[in-house]
Amino acid sequence: MYRTAARSLFAFLLGGLIFLPFAATSSPDPMPEDQSVDAALKGLGYTIIPLRKTALNEYEMEATINGTNSITVQLNFQMTSTLLDIEAMKDIGMKYDKAGQKFQMGGDKEDLYVVRTDSMNIGDGRIGPEEIFAVEFDEFDVLEDSRIDGILGREFLIKHKAIMDFAEQKLYIKAN
């Protein structure tokens, strides 16, 4: 029995030694040193968005709606939907309609609106046209002191195949 086990181990090791060089020669070439992650992802159609990290370890960025209206949006991995602040939309002259639904966050419940954009530019990419939900941030305890104009939620990140580089503070998305 000892000899059978020893032969099996020897055959396994010998087989591994023969197989290993074959496996090593068939693996893909590593990325050339002169090609950065940014260049590789741009080549795959991704847009690069520089992020700012706040004192509360949240990430925010600048966006432009319809070419000229600048807003500040924050990434929020806990929010399922993307939301804009209705007051910020009024300030930049955006039109909105009641959605006929209520939005609830925590214990607060308020009317939900829809903002229709022709385009939204984030980083070097253009997204849109989009229909984005909006609420009055001041009506929600968790948002009332917010200095941001919108929140990018998970549905946005999923839709645009987002990749997050926390170390470099960059978000990569596939724009339209």
C-alpha cells in the first residue's frame, strides 16, 4: 500500500512538472508597462471621472446638465436610485414633473418628481438623455444639511458598468 501511494504521488508530481511549463506558456501576456489602467479602460470605452473624497469619506464629483448647468453629485452605494435636489434643479432652470409617487427615506415621505435631461456630462463622458428622479432634499432629515445637488445611486452605477478605483479616487463608467 505504501508503494502504491508513493507511486501515485510521484506520478502526480511528474505530471505537474510536465503540465506546468505548458500552462505557463499558454497564459496571456501581462499588460505592457507603458499602458496605464486609464488607457486600458479608455480603450474599452470607459470614461474617467476624478473624485473628491470628503471629510466624511464620501466621494463627490462635478457634473454638467444640458451643457451649461453645473452641479455637484455624490456617490452613494446604499441608495438604489439616483436623486437630484428639486431646489437645485429650480436654481438652474430645469423643468420637472410630479411622478405621482411618494419617496420615503427614514421616517420622511415626500412627493417624487422626474427631471428630464438632454445630456449629463460627468468626467469626459456624456450620458443622456436621462430621466432622473428628484425630491426636495430639505424635506428629509438625512439630506437637509446636504451641500450636494444630487446622489448617484446603485442603479446608475450598474447601468453604466461602473468600476471604482478607491486608491486613485477615480470612477470609470461606460457613457453613451
